[in-house]
Amino acid sequence: MKTVNALELRQSLGKVVKILEKTGEPVLLERGRKPVAVLISLRDYQERFVESAAAEARNRILKDMDDLAIASVDATPATKILRELRG
């Protein structure tokens, strides 16, 4: 993982972004030799945050739908009921 300090980032943001695009590896940002942030590629961001948030939302909706589903008290097969209605 490449490490840059805040001054280097300000002076050569374009260069750092090109490295990030080329390698896809996160870039660690330091201030005063202490890690303070991480720059990640857009692809990594989408995979880790956007897509996972959407998957969580889908799972919540599916769970809510399952919770709302009412079990049928009649065990008669649907085909039999349809035949009776047609006949």
C-alpha cells in the first residue's frame, strides 16, 4: 500500500490519483506520520459500500415481506380450487 503525507497529496494529487487508478491499491494518507485516511478506487468503494448497502436494503425488504406473509389455513392445492371454480 502506497503511503503519502498531506503535503505530498496537495502537491501531486493528480499523480496519486493516477497511481490509484493504475494499481487499484488503497493509498494511506498520513498527517504528522500518523495515518488519518485512506483513498480507495471508485470500484472498491462501490463494491464495499454502495453494493453492500443495497444488498442490506434488499434483505430487509425480503425479511419484511416474509414477516407480512400470512400462512394459508386451507391446505387444498390451488389446482383443485381452480377446477372447482371452473366446474
